[in-house]
Amino acid sequence: MKYITEVELAKELREQYIKEPPEGVTSEEVREMSDEDLLDMDYFLHEFDDIDDDDFSEEGFYLF
């Protein structure tokens, strides 16, 4: 596993988001973001990626 600094991660994310900015954000806005803002944006864009949607379809789980 390779360790990466926040500065390196922000640089990689900036390049990625300049090429393909997220909905509602322009490439120019990505260029002007601080590293901290860029990392925060990426976190919130992927905040729920690890949640398994099948958790609510398990047998025995009912909403009344």
C-alpha cells in the first residue's frame, strides 16, 4: 500500500476534476479551490460510496 500526502492527493484530484468537473462546478472553480476545499469536496462526493444498499432488503427488516 502506497502512502500519499494530502498535497499529493489534492494535486491528483485537481487534475482529475479539471478534466471532468463534478456537476455544478466549473473547471475554473476547481483551479481556484484551496487544497482543503478540494479534499472536502471529494469527501462529500464520495461520502456514501461504501454503504451497501442491500442492508435494507434483508429478511426480517420491516417498516411499519
